[in-house]
Amino acid sequence: ENGIVINGTRRYFPVVDPKECGEPADLVIIAVKGYGLDQAIEDIRNQVGENTVILSVLNGVDSEQRVIEAYGEDKVLYSYMRVSVVMGVPAMIRRWGISISGKS
């Protein structure tokens, strides 16, 4: 509703109920704790289409494999993340970085 401020700019992202069917997403980013990954994999099912790419930014080494098992290797980007976050008031993200690699 109020968006989120990233590097001084307020951003608004669409929020979709997992039960909604509609136009498939171009990109789905999974950013949950490990114990929530199985539910997230199911929750995105109605938003994944033929050309959807899925990026899982969880800690650990098996999240991509679990997404591949559900949606196929052609849908998944491999990534690693280096985060340097300084929180301000109200919850403002000041710096962050992510690297995305090609398929292995």
C-alpha cells in the first residue's frame, strides 16, 4: 500500500494472491526463509507461464534445485547474493547487491 523506499526512491510492486490466475509473470523472485520455500513454490504456481523466469535468493545451496524440480531447469536463474544493508527510519534500504549467473 505504501510501497518501499530503495535508495531514496519509493517503489510499488504488484501484489498477487496465490489463488489468482491471470497473465503469467515475466520474473518471480522467491525471497523467503528456507522453511517457507516449499509453500512459496506452490504459491507461485498460478503466476508461472511458458516464459516466466524464477530467481531464488535464499541462503543455502539447494533452493534452486528444489525450484527446478517443480518448474524445470529452463525457468531458473542461478544467483548469489552479497548484502550490505543499512536500515534507517522508516525501514529504508540504502545499499544492496545481487549477482545473477547463467545456467550451469
